[in-house]
Amino acid sequence: MAGAGGRSLGQRFGWLWAAYAVSAFGTWLAFDAFSLIAVVVLHAGATEVALLSASGLAVGAALAVPLGAWVEFRPKRPALIAADLIRCAALLTVPVAFVWGGLGLGQLLLVSVVVAAADITFNAATGAYLKSLLPPRDLLVANGRFEATMWTATALGPPLGGAAVGVFGPMATVLANAVSFLLSALGIRAIDGKEAQQKPAEPSSGSRVGGLRAGDLKAGWRHLLTHPTLRPLFLNTVMVNSLIMAQAPLLAVLMLGHLGFAPWQYGLAFAVPCLGGLLGSRTARPLAARFGRHRVLLVAGALRVCWPVGLGFVGPGTSGLVLVMAVEFGLITSSAVFAPVLATHRLDRTPADRVTRTLSAWAVTAKTTTAAMTALWGLLASVTGPRTAITLAGVLLLATPLLLPRHEHARRSDALE
């Protein structure tokens, strides 16, 4: 299947890409669906909604720790199918309970935990499977296509999901998301060919729990924290993403509450800039080929954090809406250049028998840090107001390029990208 850049990566990648696309569109179609259901159907308050979001993310991340280690030395394709089917089954319980009048916040929390754990496991296994599926020279092309697909889904999904909820009710997008995971599982099942199974590289020592050595649960973090270039990229990305996400709910309060923007204006302010994601993902490979992967990571990594401080100056009316769009466009474009190059660099620098655990460790750390930072910034906003808290996050982001790696030993694989 050919895509951006015109290079065909083969039928097996085509099925994987199709599966990723359908599940990504389903996920973004159902963006914030649980919060909407909690408010509209269960009449939950702001504290309960915040607890639902943060707890589901944090507990799901904790559950993903042993799952990442368990999947590492097993075939990835069955694990991907299982994660899709688990997400599908968990989500289907929500409309079923709603129809029978038994839906509650406890069930939404449980489902969000299961889905979050399956999300992390699926994404980590996808990275390992992709590395086994393609030669190193094609990884940046593949990651660029995933990035472009994600930003397309981000731009189209929430507006279409809002329309679907308006026409069909609050359960429509949850049901559509469940179906998307079923279709994703069918797409992955269609991938033919035998998959090589990794064997542990570490010596067989230490206690075992469920067939896993205790050290297996730490190998991903150990690789990230001891690798000279992955460690700064890991710390930088976790801090940047958590500070950006900490701004998001406060910006919603500022725009929808204090500044009086309509919900459709708020949605438009974030949908239009996603076009920058398509632009960035398409230019990532040419930029890496011309300037080198390391330089692109440094420049794009620094550029992406120059924008969010502008959100502290958003005012009412058209000028405020245009400012948000401009800030988000710059942020998303820079991030879309950075992300596929980072994903490729991370795969290239990680041994094949440690990819799933490394990606799981990365995702678990990112999600738990984001949950903690979001809660902390919520408390800060209650004292200082949302505008001040948003501005402080933007100022702190300006310091994060100091964490980026300054030096990188060149490898021949970089030139092949």
C-alpha cells in the first residue's frame, strides 16, 4: 500500500495501517465521551468527572506495567488482536448497561481503566511489531503515515462525534468506538506471514511471578534511563506532554466559561489547527534526510514549546479565536515533525527483545505524569485562576529544550532514513 511519499511498504503494513486508521478514527470520534456521559446521563459534578479521567488513566497505566513485560516475549499479532477485542468488549458494556438502566460512575471508571491498560499494551506491541515488519529504512515513512492518520482523525473525529451524539444520543460514539476496535482486530488478523518470537536476552535470574522475572518489569525503564540519547528525549517528552495536557482543561474553562466562547467555536479552535499535523508529518522524512535526525529532533523539539505560552493571552471574540488557532497550529505542526522522527529514533536505538517493555515504560510514565500534572494544575488554577496557571505552564515549557540531547553519535541507519 502506497501513501505519503509514494513508497509502497507492502500489503502486511497496509493491513496494520488500515487497522490503526479505523481504531484512531473510532477513538477520536468518541473523544471525551465518558465525561459527556457522566455529566449528561449521570449528572456528575466537576470533581467526579475529573476523578473519572485521572483515575482511569493512572490505574490503567499501572496495570499496563506487567502486561508490557508479559507481551514482550510472545507473538505481537495475537496480543494486538486481544487488546482490540478487550477494548471492544469493555466499551460495549456501557450502552448495554445504559439500555438496562444500570449504568453508573463505577462502571465508567472500570471500563476506562481496562481501555487505558489495553491502549498502552496495544501501542507498545504495535511498535515492536512494526520493527519486525519493516526494514530500518522504512520505519520513518511508516511512522510518518501513522502520525498523519492520527492528526486526520483528530481533526475530523470530535466534530463528527459531536454531531452523532446530537442526532443519535450520548451512546452513539461509544458504540462506534467499540465497532472500530472490532474492525481493527479483523484487519490485524488479515496480516499473513510468520512472526519471529523474541527470546529474553537477560540471564534467567530473580523471582518469577506469572512466568515473568521481577527484573522484566524494570527492563524498559532501565533501558530508557541508561541510554545516553533516549534518556534526555524520554525526560523531555514526558515533561512537555504533561505540561501541554495540564493546560487543556484550564483552557476549556477559560474559553467556555470566562470568555464566553460557544462549544462549536471551541471545537473549531482545535480542529482546524490539526491540518498542521498533516503538514508536519509529511515533511518529517524530507527534513530528516536533509538535515539529519538529531538536528530535526533538536529544532522541532524546541519549536514545539515556543507556542503554548501564547494561550495565556487569549481574549474574547474573533481575535481570541484566531490566536488560539495560530498557537495550536504552530504547536501541532512542530510536534508532528518531532513525533515520527522520535518514534523512529526510539525503535532504532532499542534492541528487538526490549521494544515492548521500553514503549510500555515510556507510555506508563507519560500517562501517570500527565494525570498528576493535570491534577496539580487544577489545584493551582483554583488559587491563581486558569489564565495564570496556563501562562505558568507555558513559561515552564520554554525551559524543557534544555533536556534535549546535545550530541548524538552518527549511525549509518540515520543516513538511510
